[in-house]
Amino acid sequence: MMTKRIPLAVIVLCLVVCALMLAASGCARQSASAAGPAPTAYGSAIVESSGGKQIGAAGSALPQPLVVQVNDDQGNAVTGAAVTFSGPSGVSFDPPTGLTDSSGQLSASVSLGGMAGRYQLVASTMTKAQKRVEIKSEEIALDYQRRLGQLLDDKYCSRCHNPESTSERVSNFDNLEVKPHAFTEGDTLNKMSDADLLAIISHGGPALNKSPLMPPYGYTLSKTEMQALIAYIRMISDPPYQAPGMVYAQK
Amino acid sequence: MQSSNQPWSSLWKTLFGDPLRAFGIVSAILLVLLAIAPAKNHFSEWRHYQKGYLRMVRSRGEAVTLQRHFQPGIQQIWHPDIGVTDRCTSCHVGLKEASLTDVKFQPYRKHPVIPHTTEQYGCVMCHRGQGAATTVEEAHSSTLAWEQPILPARYIESGCGQCHRANLEGTPQLNQGRALLARYGCVQCHSIKLPDAGVMQATQDAPSLSHIADKTTREWIFAWLKDPQSYAASATMPNFKLKDDDIRDISAFLIANSNPVAGDTLPPISQKAADSTAGASLYGESFCASCHAVQNAAGNLVGGNVGPELTRIGNKTKPEWLRAWIHNPRVYDPGTQMPHYRFSDQQVATMEGFLLAKSDSDFLANVHLDPATPEQIAHGKSLVMEYGCSSCHEITGIKKPENFAPELTRIGSKSISQLIFLPGMSHTLPDYIAGKIRQPRAFSPGLKMPQYSFTLTQIDALTTALLAQNDRAQSMPPSLSVPAPQTSHYRPAGKAGQIMSDLACFSCHAINGRGGDMAPDLTWEGSSVQRKWLEDFFRNPGTLRPALIRRMPKFNLSNEEISTLSDYIMTVYQTPEFDRESLPESGYSATQVEEGKQLFYSKYGCQSCHIVDAKSDKGYIGPTLTGVGSRLTAAWVYHWLKNPQALRPGTVEPNRNMSDDEAKSLTAFLMAQKGSGTKEAKK
């Protein structure tokens, strides 16, 4: 008798809890949308101005804010449109919602979640017809190993492999007879196995019959460091890298 | 009463009236009671997660391996010596499974690769939480019995800081936080004791205020104290949010308290710069921007942050002081990081005119101060003492206060019950620390802690560094503690040492572990370069690396000074690894040179980073090698080729592991590159 009553009680309790949670979440959603300022204007499109495709540390704030712009039919910036940011769990925006400024833009600082990987962020606004339009931007969060890889890339690799020059550093890319692959070139690099990348990094280009302009780093970097570098290259590649599944004997 | 007892007694009679029935019922109750404990165990959370793990694993390709690795039951990592009793792996089952990196949800995802394993130090060491708990709620959240909830991932580097006192390559956030604590004067008021009995030291001393009346006006002090960032956006000085009357009195006191320094002002120099562009080009040639920043038209700061920002310097300094400072800064401040440039009178006048023009006519427009009264001065002095100004600044007659602000040695373990939170704030220690740094006065208007203008990233970094200051860090066994390297107090001796401190070489170059990292380490410079090149370089410095912005300034040294410095460098700064004269600087055979050339261009592809033939080579990363045979010693080139990291740890050039013969041929080829390489690169 007792054992029968327990599950019944549990079910009833679960139902009550579920109902309460539903009610609470409903309330929360309502209050969240109510907390945002009321829009004074409506646009018809939303675009990303800057802050997409950033690379940050897992759980931390991205270096640059995410800036989106709301435009009307003619492509003119709209001031006072309400924009709401959202993302997967763990991502936080400051502010999470707001009105576009005089240049039609809203900027939010973004903190990514604690897990490494790609995060898809969504910024949305309502049109006059109460239709939701949104823009997606992707950011990458690095864990410890990949961040170490990023530091190594910055120190040893990016001077040649990154064609972009910064004010701090002039890129050597244009000076090379054989052009190196940028690490984001997924179309090329995703086809190479980890072992191939390790061979090129440690023994230089000639190891895979490639240019001797790529020097060997096997006597300079440790294996841990080279693995960190590969993990980082895999993480930032575009299109994203899919690790080959392990092959097991079938029955 | 009796009637109400009636049904109970009849129930009692039906249940226990018969001894046999009574025995049966008591047994049944006992059985049910006995079943509670196993049932609780059976329905426990960790079993639920372990079952879930096995269910998840079943559908994967590597199911058999994962099932074989799986160990049922409560798992525990136990290290009594460091206080670790972690049962986290009971639910986080797949932490070590390399194939589970693609799992998108906890608790089954693989732990990211870090330098330590979970067996070594457990989980709580870095993540906090309650290790011995076996329910999610107790392990992750703050409970009445356990105040440390799981640490948000953004502060995770604080875990590293508990043992590692030195900067780690993999923890940029922690390094930045510690650097900020030292640079922004936090540790001047809040003492932070280190486990090895030392205290955290400030890296930048704020300027002395003992002679401030020579340097600037009371009006400027007023405007500066009102809002330091309105004068210079990059100012490290925080805003004390003082009332206007209080600022008036503090400025009155500082001026009245100032005593002059002999020779720190100069009368006007009659020669004035005729050419208006001369100032800008002298500023550029002297590489002032390596240390000082100036805001450009777009509002961006351009330049370094070693010295103060100069955007509105014309509003700040008195012309007679600025003139003397440019002439020789060591008269006013013997310990300054600014070099004594040995400018000619004409150059001093040009630079003075250029700098004084950097002013903002609105900046002091609204500051009108009446002459100070003795009461105001006295009140100013009491305010200076109240706000602890002398914690950072030297002020005549006021000693540096001790224990001025709460000690932060164990702030990372502070009990939440001892903290006062703002309404709406989440009750966690990291949020409290970050909130306090962000807006200290919000916690209580009477607090003395000033308002800093830190960015979100900087606040996160500071919070991380402070969370590393906890009980665990203080009680870590010495065998696990990795102390910071000893700070070097190296000072070169004799006459050369005097010249080197006059030129402030250590502001940019490091020697024997002391000095800046803006320019190359010179510890072994004497083994590396040829004397003639060194002397020419002092006379007319150029850059060796076309892609670098910062360059060595020209100091207008006398021949005698150059010879003293060169003597010292060539004799003292030698590596013990090899003799600088062990290989000849010329006289290599043509075949050897030709072989070296082949190796340079074909086998090793050196031209991807270096330039030997200025017409065809384009490599931008390493130093230009056009005149390397007249610059470096053959022994240095040879040993560098054999193992660059051995001569300069952390250098970018990879070790090619070349044979002795190859290194010799390449040395022969490089030593054949005679001529003054620096001139060509100077453009």
C-alpha cells in the first residue's frame, strides 16, 4: 500500500511543480519583455555592424562588443527600434535588450558560456507588422589548450599565415613566394589529418613535399604545444572541422 | 474526553489486540522502515547520472571501450595533504574520455586539456564547490553549511594562481589581473601578503608631490583632482569624487607644502623653432611615442604607456619646468624612467614649443581659485591624510600610512556572511569583488576607495587575481608552490653604469633579469656584436627590423661616453657558453660561402623572414642581414644557428637542428655580407 502511495504522491508533486515552473517561466518571459524599453520606431531589417566571428576565452567577455544595426525598407538606419539579444545557455549580454541609438545601432558586450566551441548569437527586432526579423552571428570560445594554441599562433605562425597586417605587426604574407594557408581555410586544412599537420609543424614543409619556406618547429616547440596549436587550428577553421569518427570493427 | 479516546482504543484493539497480529504488523512496519535507506540509495542522483551515461554511451561507436572504462559506484579523489576529497567524478563520468569532446551537455563532457590531471589535484581546487557532496545542489550551489559555490568559468584562472606565483603563458587573465593590482596602486593601500613571507609590490610609483609647485599650477591640480580622466583618458589615477571645496583645500595644501628643487627650472631659451614641423619631427626622431601616448584626431591613443599621456601636457606643466625636464629630467626626479636625451638648446626649445602647444583651451577655463587661507591649507592637509594620498605619492611631512585599507591576502576565501551586498546583486563572492571594483562608493557613500575607470575585461582580470588570494593558496604545501622569480636589482658598475642609468637603458632593455621588454635583452650583447658596429650604432642608431615601429633614440652621446659604454658592454656582457673570438670574422673560402648561400636560399628558406639581398629578398620578420658580417661576431652567428633559444630564450626563430658543417657554411655566407646594414634599412 505504502509503495503505491509514494509514486502517486510523487506524480502529484511533479505536476504541481511543473505547473508552478511553467507559471514562473511565463511570468519571467513576460517581465523580461516588459523590462525592455518600449520601441519608438520600427525597422524592417537587422544587420551586424561588427563583433561577429570573434575568438574569446570560454566563460569570458569577448574583446569587442557585438554591434547590430536596424534598417528600414530603404536601408536607412532606424533610431529607437527595440533589439533583443539571445544565445545558447551560458551566454550573457550587457545589455540584453535596448533601443538603437541615433546611428541605428545597439552595442552589447558579450560573455560566452563556459564550454569551448562555437556559439550562435541572435539579435532580433520587431517590424511594424509585429514580424520578428533576426541576424545570427557566430563567436568562438576557446578552452585552455586552444588558447595556448592561439598564443603560439600569435607568436610563431600568424606573421606569415595571417595575411592581415595590424598596427603592431606587418604581415609577411605578401613577401612569400609560396603563399601559406590561413588557418581559417577549412576547405584545405580540414582535409589534412592531425598527423599530417603535426608532421608539417614539426618537420617543416618539405616533410609533405611542400615549400621549405615553412620551417620545422619540432626542435623549438614541445609536442604538447604543437597539439595545442592543431586543436586551435581545428577550432577556428571555416567551414568548421568535423573530427573523423573512430573506426571500430563491426560485428 | 473519554468519548474521543473511544475510536483510538478500538483501533488499537483491532491492530494489536491479538499478539500474533501485533507481531505481524510490527514486522511490516519494521520492513518498510528498513527499506527506506536502500530506496534512498537506489534513487540517488549520482546513480541516475551513471545510468544516463550508460544509456548515452550505448548509441556511440566506441560504446564498448567507454563501457569498459566505466566504473560504477561513488568515485572519490582523495588527497588529505591538500584537503581534497572530491566525489565529482561520480556524476562527471566521462571527464577522461578523449572521444567525448563532442558531448554538448554536462555532466558527461570530457574535461578540456589542461596541464594537470584530475587525479593530481581533484576538481574543487580550481572549480570550487563542495567536493564531498553527492547531489548536484550540494556540490554546485552555496548551502548553509558550505559557502563556496562553483566558480563561474570566467574566473577559472584564479585556480592556477593558488600555486603559481609567476606569470604563466597559459593564464593571460590572471597575469593581467596581477599586473593591474601592481600598476594601479591597489597594493599601495591594500597589502597582499605572499606565502613566501613577502608582499606584492607596486610596479609603478606615482610621482612625488613634494616639489609639485615647480611643475604645475594649483588650477591644474584642481582640474586633475576633479576628474583625472578628463585630463588624460589613460590616467592611472582614480577619481576620488571629492567636493569642490575639498579639492580647493587639497590643492592649496599641496602648493603650500611644496619645496623647490635647485635647477629644475630654466629661463627661456632665446632660439625658437622657426619651422613648425621641426617639433613633430624631433618628437618622432626621439621616439617619444615609444613611452608616451597622444590622442589623435579620431580620439585614439597613439603611443606607449610607460610615461604619462601628453595630449594636454601644455595645460599641465609650467614652461620653465618643462624646459628643464627636457634638458635633463634627472634633476627633478633622479629615479625617473625617462632618459636624459642630451638635447641641444635649439632642440630643447623646439620640443618645448611642440609640447606646450598640446593644450586644450577649455580645460582650465572654468577654474578660478582665490588665494588660499591658512585654514584651507590645514584642512587640505587633513584631507590628504584622510584619503591616504601618501600611500602612493611622496608628500613632504606626511608618512606613508600603514594598513590603510583592509588586507586582501585572503579575500578569495572571505565568508559571504561577512559581506554586505547591494540590493539585486547575486550573493556570491566573485560578484561582490567585481562590484566593489566597478563602483566602490555604491556600497557606502562614505567609503574612501576611489572610482577607477576599468573596463569589463580589466575587472574580470582583477577579480580573478583576487580570488587566487585565498586560504588554500596560503596553506599550500611548499612542494606545490611555484614562487615568482626573484626580482633582479642588477645595477651596472662604474662610469658606464652611471651613463646607463642616465640614459635609462633599463626602461626598454633588460640586462641580467632587470629591465623592460620593449627592446632586445642585452645580457650577452658583448658576445654578439662587433665593437665598431656598436660604436656606429650609438652615433647613429637605426632599426634592424623593418617591420618594427619602436626604435632606439639618438642620445647625442660624446665620443668619450660611447667609448666607455662600448668598453663596458664588450667586456662585461659576455656569454659563458663560448668565446667571441673562437671563429674568424672573415677569410672563409668561396666554396664554403657558396654552399652557405645554397643552404640559405634553398634548404632552409631563410629569405622568408630575412633580407640579405635588398633587391630580391623580402622577408620582414627577422632582422635585416644585409650587413650582418660587419655587425655580429662569427661565433655568435654560428651558435645562434645551432640553437637560437639557447642564446635568447623565447626567440621566434625556430631551431633547425642543423649539422655543424651546415652551420659553419651558413656562418661563412653570412659573415661575407659586409657593409653597414643599418643604414640601408634606415630609409
